Amino acid sequence: MRQILFKNFAMLDPEVGELRGGHSLLVEGSRIREIREGEVQATGAEVVDCGGGTLMPGLIDSHVHVVFSEVYLRNLEAMPITLMTAHTMNEMRAILDRGFTTVRDTGGADWGLRQGVEQGLITGPRLFISGRAIGPTGGHSDARRRTDTSIGCPCCNVLSFAMGIADGEAEVRRIVREEMRQGCDHIKIMMSGGVASPYDPLYSLQYSEREVQAAVQEANAFGRYVTAHAYTPEAITRAANNGVRCIEHGNLIDEASAALMAEKGMFMVANLVAYYAMRERAAEFGMTADMLEKNDMVIEGGLRSLEICKRAGVPVAYGSDLLGGLRIDQSREFTIRAEVLPAIDIIRSATTIGARLLRKEGEIGCLREGALADIIVVDGDPLQNLELLTGQGQHLKAIMKDGVFHKCTL
């Protein structure tokens, strides 16, 4: 079995939180076999000299939409899934180029894309999927125009492929069971209005308690969990009281709803970069004034939400949630969060916290013997300069996923 020995690096293990020199790390096959202070003895191993760079775990983005290649989602109504897949393959390679070796898709990606990555047919990060994001009629996942009376065909309409509608407890159970049958890792439900949906007010309360309970019961029965799109304290509280495990966005969270999340052992995934990027450039891609007005409502609370969660003890994972041409900003989330959080907290959000959310702690997002060999080598110290993790991977000298180099300039 192929062995690769990394030498001459400063090791950034997020579980430790500081750089440590004088170590060696041996990869065998797809896993980390040995980490040692001093020299690892591995006769015949391929030696990689890291040139004094920082060796750390591959990054985890816990909120992406790899199939949404348009900022203005209406443009996806006439796109066949064949073209969708072509765009998706291009974006997944770009995600890996940025050092993200694992992503959690929260609406759109299916088991076929995940299996394409696993079989080596698609170059991209490890993919955890929710299949269709589901919600009630008129909610954030209802992609129909007001003149539509039915849902479009999913083979020639990406929005119908990526989002679903279910009303009432029985229908929610049915659609969640179907998503489980399709191999989903988690279920995404809508519990408040959204920015990119045209007809639902941001403060609208969507799924009822009984509908949330139905989704949670069916997901738990398969050993999976439910995550909820929610901005407001009311929506967050309803989710927390009915068994939801994770909140997506949460920009308008308050102290009371954060305390409830902490009490329930919940996670939050923040994605502030999406709102900054939309404010700056979404209009040029066709996003409407009404949508951008809703964006302004949530952007103000973004940094404050991070501070509230930190005080309450709610773990916040790294997310980007960017669409179409805005996705080049995926890594910018690091520097936005730096306005209120220390660098190690932000790095942990994209490593150890993401791994816990995915129930893969000790497997990804860490440097442990026996963990999967997802490794990046950074040209400098990201604890001192988070800009080194931004852009399109230009500061990454090596990117390894599952023990295989995607990039190596060392």
C-alpha cells in the first residue's frame, strides 16, 4: 500500500489550537497511519517536504448548494439535469481547489452525484446530501411562479429537482421517507421565509409543530437528523422544541433562542458571506429588488448572531450558501467572521465542528492516527493570517483527500 511521509511542517491540529513544529506524519492508503514528534520510520515511503508550511486538516463547508449554478434561481427552471450536472462537476472541482475536502449540501445534490465522487467519476469534495429541501406550499422551497398550478418536471427543471413541497403530517412523513430511500444523510426543512424566494415574508413561520415532529420522527427512524432553514427567534424556538438538530442561517437569533439551542445540544451553520456577496453583486445576476431588501434585513444581524451563539455555547459550523457566480467567494467567510471571532474558532468551525455536525468526529476535520487523510499544506500561518485560506486556493501548496493528492506543488 502506498505510503506518503510529510516532513518539515508546522502542524495545526484544531483540537490543540496552536502550531507545533518538529513532527512527521505518515499516510498509508486513505488514512493517517502515524503522527510523531521527530522522525517517523517508513522505509520506501514517498517523502514530501512541506518547506516549513502549515499542515492542517482539509476544510469542511457545512452549507453548499452544488447544483445551483445561477444566482437568480428562476434561470434554473428551463435547465435539464444533464446541463445541471455539467455545471455541478465544474463547481465541485473548484470547491476542492479551495481546500474544502468535505461539503454538506443542504438542498439539491442527490445520491448520484455523491456516488460519482466516490467512484472517481467526479473530481470534488466528499459529499453529504439532503436531496430535496422540503417545505410547505408558499414557503421557501415552493419554486413555482404565482401562475403555476403544478410542479415542473424534475428532469428539465433544476428547481423541481432540488426542492419539494409537502403539506400536513402525512405528506411530510411520505416525502421524508422517500428522501431516506434516496440515501440522504440529513433532511432539510423550511421554517421561515428566505431571501432567494420571492413570495414568502422573511418573518413568516412555515412548518407547524406537528409537521416538524413528523419529519424528525421519520429521519430519526433512519438514523438521520433534521436541519431547518430558520432566521427568526420564533422559527428557531419552534425547531428546537420539536427535535430539529441544526439551524441553517439563524441571523436574527436572540439570547433566549440561543440558550434553548444550547440546552438541546443543537448546532448552527452560519453563512454570512452569502449576504455580503448578494448585497454587492447579486443584482447584476438578476436578483430582484424585493429579494435584496430581505437580504438587507438579515445581513445586519449576521455578526451579532455569532457573538450570541458564542456566549450561549452553541457550536457554529462554517457555511457559505453561495449561488452561481457568487460561489468564488466561498472562502471569504473566514475573514468576515474574523471581525468578531479569533482565528482558531473560525478554523474549528470549518474542521472539528463541521465533523461533529456530520457525525464524523475523529474521521475528518482532524489530525489523528486512523483518521481519513484529508490534508492541506498552507504557505504560511493561518492563525496569524486567515487570508491564506481565502481565494481559489492560491496559498495552498498541497491538497490531499482520502490519501490522494488533488494538488501538490511541494
